[in-house]
Amino acid sequence: MSPSHLHSHSRRANRIGRLPRWQRIATHAIFGFCALSGVLFFMAHDVHLELPGVSSHSLLVAHGVSAALALMAFGAVMPAHIRIAWSARRNRTTGVILGILLSVLMVSGLLLYYGSEDLREAIVWSHWVMGGLGLLLFPLHFVWGQRATPSQPSTTSPPAQATKSI
């Protein structure tokens, strides 16, 4: 490997709040599958789109299981990604909105099963709207985080000289 490749890798690895590759891939895959199963269930159940070989019940089950995994993934990123990025004042706005959105989705998902039948229709639509907002916000949070998170100085690069202010 060339020295420039090692330097580039060490810069990426030192990003503030950046998850390890395996955790980042797993988290994105879980949230992506949860979003996809939710959108497909919405299309099959409310838009009445025929999906050959897939019942709306199996989509709902896939969405429920992936939502449980998404909550576990969210809990797993809290100690490293969220706490460290918060302390570094990085990407806070979309992070807070995303955290609130995930909390609302969690509560509305529980209310769909255990809530009042009188409120069910409102809860269904709030869950759809919040899920749709999540589809927009998660990629935005990711992209803004990539731009807003400068690399920490590499341990292999020479230290920057301090300038004396007069």
C-alpha cells in the first residue's frame, strides 16, 4: 500500500463520531430494509398496489421485525456516534430531528398495536408521514455529516505550527 493510501485511510478512520465500517453498514442496511418494507406495506395496503408473491401481512411482519432491529441499532449508535458527535457539536440539527422522528415512529408503531381504536386512523397517517420524513432526513443527515465532520489530524502527519497572535 502506498503512503498516501495509508494517510487517506487514517483520516477517514479518525472522523469524529464515525461508526466502525461493520456497524455503519449493518445500521444502514437495517434502517434501509425497515424503510423499504414500510413503503412496500403502504403501497400494498393503502395504495392497493399488487405485489406478486408478497402479501401485505408478510410485508407488515418484515416491517415489524426490522423496526425492532432498527431500535436496537439506534440504541447501539447512541454511546459512540451520538454522544461523541454531540460533544463535538457536529450535525446536531438533523441528528436531534432524526432522534425525535425515530421516537415518534416508535411510539406510533406501538400505538398502532396497543392504542385506542378511536385514534387509529390518525396514528396510521402520522406514522406514514413521519416515516416519509425519515426517508428524506436520514440521507440528509448522512450527507451533511460527511460534509460537516472534518477529519482529526492524522497521527502520521506532521503537526501544524501554532501561530502567535499579537
